[in-house]
Amino acid sequence: MFSLKAALAIAIGTLAISVRATALTALLAAGERSCYYADVDGAGEKVGFYFAVQSGGSFEVDYVVLDPDDKVLLEGNNERQGDFIFTANKVGEYSFCFENEASTTDKLLDFDIMVESEPRRTLSGQQQPLKEHTSSLEESTYKISGLLSSITRTQKYFHTRHHRNYSTVLSTQSRIFWFTILECVAIVGMALFQVWVLKTFFSRSGRRYKV
């Protein structure tokens, strides 16, 4: 019983992960370039980058990720969303930029920047017999972590789909409204035109055959 508790304590201690995350929703105006920054304190840290265009135009945006030396790590044009994980090989400030310079409509962006550092496990001589227990617990913990990450990605996907579908509904509703107004104006105009034609026809006919 003691060994199981000790193994659990070691596994929790050794699997302690320092995570710094930033989840934001921002409005990117037409013709604008906006950059966000994340600090990496040690080489080898994992950096996660997720973004999705929630509304605006055709839901497309340009993006670029730069390292502290302004070297391009990731880039894309006319992308609707992206989910990336890369290893930061240099210590410093990483840039995550979005561009909407080629569009005439504002874009609503939902993005997440995560910096994760996982310290290496160090075991003393007294903890060696518990290696099998900690390995088993590590495996289970990583499986749970993977499942949670999958759930998070699924939630982000449905969240993005919801916003895009809602934007499409609003756009369709607006088009239907203005088309209805135009149709009503056309019907009223056609009716007035027909009345004018009939009035003019009978008026001219009456003067032509008047005795």
C-alpha cells in the first residue's frame, strides 16, 4: 500500500508540466496586420498554435509564425483554420501574425497560443524499485492527456462550425430581406405602370372617337 502511494506521488511530481497558454478572440480589420507574442524560456519547449476564422468574408486569413531571429517557421495564405505544434529550438520571443490586407471585410479570429515545458524525471536511488509503477502511471496519464487534447480540439471544431453557420444564417437572412423589399418595390412599380398604361390608352382612345 505504501509503495503504491509513493509511486503515485512520484508520478504526479515527475509529470508536473508547466503550461502557459493564451486564448483570445480578436477582430482583424480590413487591410490590417496584427501580431501576438509568446516568450519561450528554454530550448526544446513545445509550442502549440491554433486559430480559426469565426466570421467575415469567406472565412480566410493569412498567417505567419516567426522565431526570435525573424525566421519563418509556419505560414499560410487564405486559410480558414489551423492547429500546429512545433518545438522551439531557440530561447526568446516568438511572433504569431495575422494579415487581412487583401480583404475588404473585417474578420473575427479565435486563436490559442500555448507554451509547454516538461521537466525531465529524476529519480533517486531509493525510488528505483518504483520505476515500474511510475512507468505504468505515466502511460495512463499520457493517455488521459491525449484524450483531453482530442476533446478540446473537437470542442474548438464545433465552436468554429457554430460561428460560421450562424454567420451564414445572418448573411442569408439579410439577403432574403433585401430581395423581398426589392420584389415588393418591383410589384408596386409594375402595378403603377400598368395603371398608367391603361389610363393613357383609354384617354387617347376616347379623344380619338369623340364626336
